Amino acid sequence: MPAAIAVTASVDLALRRAFSEASVRLQPTALMSSVIAALQGMGIEVAITDNILVMRQGQTEFNTSLALRNFSKRPEFAAFFVLENDHPKTWTDEHKIKYIAEHGDEKYRTLWQSPVLESGVRVLDPNMPFSDYENLTRSERIAFIREYGSDAVGRIHQKSK
């Protein structure tokens, strides 16, 4: 993995939102500085210009959603993303045995107790249904609150009643 770099809050928030809009779910353990370092390792600059996330390689600017979707599909960066519903509850017995043999029962127990994450994430939207909000990870909820404020969370919770 490339070395971690400093990431401003505006770039972090914009990039997380762009991943959400591209329906790409980051692993809860993924560091945005590592993601940006990986992009920079490919020669891609990530910046905020006029309050818009801009990704460019040399003089070429990318469609952000398409670039992030393609970035998430590269095998060398798979550790950053939830690519499929890869939870022990969906595994075969053979897969469970193999995982425990390779990683140990403590890591398996931790994985088993973690929430089931779908591979795609719906766009963070202040009008999302309560069930979609409940499926967000902690970091996605923090990004949601930063973007829309706690009032939006209250409105979503009112929909559940």
C-alpha cells in the first residue's frame, strides 16, 4: 500500500460523496488518505475546484463516477471496497473452514459479528427511506450528517414511525 498522505476535510467529504454517487461502498476500515495515495500512484490528481471534485491525469479530466467505479474494480485496490456481499452468513461450510484455517477463529468471530454490507450504496440523500439510512455504516452516517446536518437525520427517523 502507498504511504498515507494528508487529506483535507473537503476532499475527504467530496470523495466519499462521489463514491456514494457512483454506488461504490468503501470498507469501513478504508482510509481516504490511502485511497488518494493509490489514485496518485496511478498518476491521477484529486482536487476541489470551484467546490467540485475534479480528477485528472495530466491534462485529461475524468468523469468522476465512471473513474471511481473503474478504480473500485481493479483487483489491487479491492481491499478498499465492499465488492460483494462477503459475509460469513452467506458462505459455504468449505469457505468458512478455509477462512478459519487461514485467519484464525478470532478474526472469523469478528467478521461474523460485523454488519452485513451490500456491495453498492445508495446515494446519500436527505430524503432516503429509513431502511436505507439504517444500512449505512458509521462513517457513511458521519458523512451524511456532515453533508445534510442532524435535522435531516431527524426527518428520516420520523419516516420510520
